Amino acid sequence: MNLARIPKLLKAANRYRTQHGLVPMCRHAVKAMRRQALGQSDILRQFSFVLETPVGKPFVNGDAAPNTVNWFIPAVGRGSGGHLNIFRFVRYLEQLGFECRLIITDAPGQDPAAVERDIASWFFPLAARVYIGSDHAPPAHISLATAWHTAYDVRNFQSTLHKCYFVQDFEPWFFPSGSASTFAEETYRFGFTGITAGSWLADVLHRDYGMPTHAIGFSYDRDLYKPLPRSAPAQKRVFFYARPNTPRRSFELGILVLAEVVRRIPSTHVVLAGADLSEFKIPFAYENPGIVDIADLPELYCQCDVALVLSFSNLSLLPLELMACGVPVVSNRAPYTEWLLNDGNSRLERPTVPALSGAICDLLQNPQVAERQRAGGFQTSAATDWAEEGRRLGAILSGLAGTAPARLQTRIDS
């Protein structure tokens, strides 16, 4: 081992943790750094989870109550939008009478009680107990994969009757074409019942992979996201969701677009949130709050006149949250954005610097245009409801053969 590399590796690991927390791909980032330190790559050990290795005893009726659900999830990290969605749906299922468990598949050695405390602190308290590793998971009537590598864990887990897949994004696109993208894509052929974030994913997975799919929608926290007073209304401010380590959010294109906006309207103040950008040379003055606590996001959003949110795979929660705060959204036009965004509630343009910068400048310079879009955004966000989506998920799971007892079905139908 080259000891001189240790400070550099630790710095990289800390930077990754600060920017992302322990997001779904954390174990792969950590293993990559470990391989660099050791000087060798143990392919078989690194990717052994894709092999068919049964875990647990085959499920027999009576092993678990019909309302039990195991959620197989990646290691939990502060600020993870994917985890926030999972925990939100866990909470609604608990209210409907389901017993949920959280099975963390990629965090050996963690203390389950400590993870439960982190979830309560970083997100909100849940009744769900945490288990570390598939081999410690209790039998369940339903088991849900939530990320591509957890789908392999669910495939191998025998102590369950139904296997489902909570799909929030098209994860093969997270990687260059090759082994990892292939491993991710193959999970859509496992025969699981798909429950997708939005209709675009449901259509793709059903059409291209034959997966039975059910689409559920997004919403926002009505107690949190709402218009707030501007502290300096005369200052033109543009928000950009800046995630350089998340390629699908197109950080580089966003910086080029904003540089053109500042060139055309030099007084524009730019807010870049989502990561620490101190290692990047940004060609304009900017504010960088980094990863912002959820409770502080509405205040940050509401100080801005326009938000640039780029998505080159499925949408995040940001567009709806920004709309609810009264902030006009500019995004790229594509099938994976247009299932929710349209010309009435946002400004959709081709993913080019002239098109996107022109849209931002138009909204900054034309209050009537901005107001019409703001009204469309309010209308779209107000039509969504997390509780309704939670009931929809409960109905989907209850519709699986032999799942919901009568008392549970009554609560879902009411």
C-alpha cells in the first residue's frame, strides 16, 4: 500500500460524504477508493452480489403476516432525496396498517439502532425497524427493491411471497455502457412488479422489459413549501441545482448557461446549491450554500426569481417544490421531464446554452411572462397530494394476491 496516497484518499472520501452523504452508490465509491489504496481490484468480491445466491428459507404461508413489507434500501445518508421518498411512503404505509422493515444491504457493521436514530434526525421518525444485511432480514409477505443493487438482494431473498421494485430513475443511465450499466438494466428483467416514480418510467419498463408496472406520482410538503417574503425583491436571483457528481443533472451545461445569463444581465445574483463547489472555477460571482437542510430550502427558493433544474433522466422533487414556492422553473425538454413539466407550468427548452439562457433572461426581464408561469406552477403543484400517492401505493400492494387483510383493505378504501 502506498502510504503517501492516504491523505488524498481520505480527502476524496470526505468530500464525497459531504456532498452526497451515503447515497445509493456509496458502497461502490468506497470500494473504488479501497481498491486504489490496496493496489488491486477484487472483481469477484466486488460484484459477488450479482450472482444467484439464495438467502433465507423459502417462504411458506404463515411465515409472515399479510401486511408485512421489507424495504431493501441503500445505506442512509443525510440529504438523500431518494431516501426521503422511500421513508415518506413507508410512513404512509404504516398509517394504513402495514408493518414495514428497512433492510440496509450495503452497510456491514452498522448499528441498526444508530441508523434508526439517524433516520429520525435527518428525515422523520418511523415505526419501521432497521436490519443490516439480507441474511438478518425477517420473512415478509412483500419485499421491495429500491435501487438496482438492492434488486439483486431481493432476487436472492427467499423468505418472501411477493417481490416488487420501487423504481425512481432509469439507473442503467447512471453508468457508461458496460458491466455496471448491464447489471443495472438486467434487474428490470427479474419479473418483479414495478412501482415507478411517474408515468415515463412505467411506460419504459413495461414496453422495453415486459415488467408489470404501476405509476405513482410526486408531491411536496405543504407545511414546508409555500411562498415566503423576499428580503431583497429588487435583486434578480437565479437558483441552479448544481450537482457535479451527478452527471444526469448536467452541471457543466448549467454553468455555461448561467455564465451567458450573467453576461447578458450582469446584475444577476446566482445561487448554486446541492454540493460544495470550492474545487471548481466558476466564471461568475455566486452563492454556494452546499447541501441545504430540508427545513431551510423554502427560504432559499423563495428568494429567487427563476430556477434552473436540468434532468437527463427522471425528474427529482425539486420542480414541484419550487413551483409550490412560486419560483418559475426552467428545464430541458425531453420525455423524462414532460410527464410532469409542460409549457403551462414551466419553461422547457432544448438543452443548449442559447435556448436555456434565453428562457431565463426572458423570465427575469418580463414580469408578466414570469407571473403566468408562476400561476401555472401553483396550479400543477396544488393538484398533487402525498397522502393520495401513499394510498395508491397501499392499494397496489394490497392488490397482490393474498396480501391485505380485511381491516387493512378497509383503511385503504376509505
